[in-house]
Amino acid sequence: MTLEASLGEIIAVLTVGTLIGLDGSQPIFQGLITGFGHHVLIDVVLGVAAGVAWSRVWPQFASQQFSNALNLGMVLGVFAVGRYAGGSGLLAELVFGLTLANMPRTPHMMRQGARMMAFHSELTFLVRSFFFVLLGIMAQFVSKAYVVPILAILAALVLARWLAVRATRWSIRDVLPIQTELLFLLMPRGLITAVLALQVLAARGQAFYFLPAMAFTVVLFTNIFVVVAAVTARKSAAAAVLSGSVASAASSALSTAPETLS
């Protein structure tokens, strides 16, 4: 599910970025293929090269006081170089992280990596908080003419998610019905959706003034599903713990029964 979320956001970024960059002199499909190929080539080469190099350099600084800030600087540097070279930046970041995750690591570096992830999680939460406040300020209620398109988009999201979960059941083994329900509900749209809406608005002008409001609606709607999934998962986990405790007590009683009878 982590890979699904990452790849979904990157494909969205590549698609919107390529469509914005089209000059109208070539067909849309051809432009998408060309843009995807160009971005993927640049970002994969940059991400792998930066990941291999940083895996050799970062252990020298990992135990220093501001190593997390240095690592964040490297992340921002990879993004900046990817954008400057004509790539998407985000795909370069994903390849960079995948390369780092699959490089050999010592137990000491694994502990440093856990500390780094905690630092990045807190920083990401701070950035998202400020950004969604900004989105809330900029988003406006759209006219009644856009209510039906928004409802159609939401219905399409739900239908597409249901079809995707059903179509991929063959690849996921031993999945319980409650887990299938969680897979269906966990379809959040977040920061990337909002960023892309503002990017289109900035590139194409007020003709797309309704996009931030649409993006805000989609983010809110899909995250309500996530809240439902979180509550369901918590109840499922509690039920699993309770059934495990009952099974353990029953097993213990059965094992001690012969001794008690004797």
C-alpha cells in the first residue's frame, strides 16, 4: 500500500506536469509518452546515482548533531537537480529512497535511519499543516454548475477503487474480508492533489478557478473513508487480541486438564 500511494502520486505529478508542458503542436497521447519517457529516464538515473553516492557518504556524518538536517538538504538537492534537469523531481526522490533502502546497512545505520524517519515524519506533519491552511484560505465554494462534476468525480473514485481491489485479489494471498474492506477504504488523496490543483491554476489562469475547491472536496471525502478504515482496523485488532487471549486460555486449560484430573 505504501508503494501504491507513492507510485499513484508520482504518476499524477508526471501526467499533470506533462499536460501543462504540451505546446499543442503534437497529439496529447504522443506528448504524454514522450514526457513520461523523458522524466523517467532522467529521474531513475539521478535517483540511483544519488542513492549510491549518499549511502557511502552519509555514514560518515550520521552520528553528528545535525545529520538529519544534512540528510534533508540532500533530499531537497536531489529534487532540485531533478527539476533542473527536466525531470519531475518526485520520481527522483522515490528512486533515491528505494536505492538507499536496498543498500547494505549495519545495525548502527539502521538505528540512525529510524531516527531520521522520525525527524522527517515530524517535519512532514508541520509542512502539511501549513499547506492545508493555505489551501483552505484559497479554496472557494464553487457554483452549482460544478456540483454534478464533483459528485461524478467522487463516484468515479469509489468505483475505480472497488474495481482495483477486486481485480488484484489474485495477487494478495490469504486476505480476510475485513482486510479487503480496509483495502477499499484506504484511498486517501492528500497534499499532491492539492498541489497539482494549484499548479494547474497558476499555469492556466482563472479559467480553472474551480480546481482548488474540487481538490479540497476530494481530499476531505477520501480522508473520511480513511477515518472509517482506522476505526474498523482498531476494532478488528481488538477482536483479534481478544480471540487470541481466549484461544491461549483454552489451550492452557486443555494442557493442564490431565494434571488436574490425575
